[in-house]
Amino acid sequence: MSITIQVPTSDAMHALGRKVAATMRGGEVILLSGPLGAGKTTFAQGFGQGLNIHEPIVSPTFTIARELNGQFADGTPAHLIHVDAYRLGSNNYAPGQASIDRLLDELESIGLDEELEDPDQHTIILMEWGEQMAAALADERLEIHIDRPNNTSTTDSDEPSADGERIVTITPVGARYAHYNLKEPHNA
């Protein structure tokens, strides 16, 4: 069952990221989606704060993946792999080449294929732009989609801004997340 939350400010998006991080225990795959400027990186920054990560959380667009270390709420070590899959799985394949096979080849080339199949007990994978490959990557995952109502998506210059309400939908997928809620850590 999905959870839908109205998030009025970027501070509230940070707080939501921290709250979701507090429910993690390791071995999770989180797919973060939404249009450009929706607040994915803002959520990721709050998520990193919730894992007590002291390095800056920035969009890994040009590096594809960043690995950061912190701590879970209970003090055990946490290893965050923050992935930007925007350029992965593109449609620029050779004729006849299956997109899923190509995607898996790309993930293998950067060492993420095994992590996604079976994340280490201390690892969380937070993947931005991963929705197009969700079924191929992780049977069990937490899908978080951030959207902006049309009336708050732009400023006077029609450019996306940090201001304005977002609608966040959290969808648990698989038995691991069957009873997921934001109030208590889930059991792995």
C-alpha cells in the first residue's frame, strides 16, 4: 500500500529524507524518481543526514555513483551508494540489443549489478532515475516518487525552483517492505 505525503518546503523534504533514513537497517534498495527539479537531491541530502553522513550529498550525475559512510539510527555502520541512473539504460543501443541486457552490462561495468541483487547488510542503495529499470534490478525495493503540482512548479521565469509543494508517494514492493511505515524501522 502506497503512502502519499504533501511536502510544502525544501526543509520539509530534508526532514522526510531523514525520517525515511531512520527506518533503514541495511540491505535496502530505494528508487527515487520524479521530474527535473522535483527535489530528489534535496530528499537524498536529508536521507544522508539521517544516516549521519558528514560528506556533502550532491547529485552523482557526472560520476554515476558515489559511496558514502555513516551510521544507522542504532549506531551500526551504514554504507550508502547514491546512484544517478539518468544516463544508464539509455535508448542508444545497437539494433537488436535488448535494453535490459545492456543495462545489466552497464551496471556490471561499474560494479553495481551484484549490489543491487543482494545489498550487503550495512549497505543502502539510493538510486535516482531508476524507475525505468526497477523490475530488472530489485524484486524488493522502496519506490519514492516526487512530483510537483503544476501551479507550484516554476517561478516567474518558468525555471524550476526549490520553493513550492511536492507530492511524495512511497510504494513498498516485495515481502521485505510488506509492512513498511514511516513510524518504525522495518524488519529485514
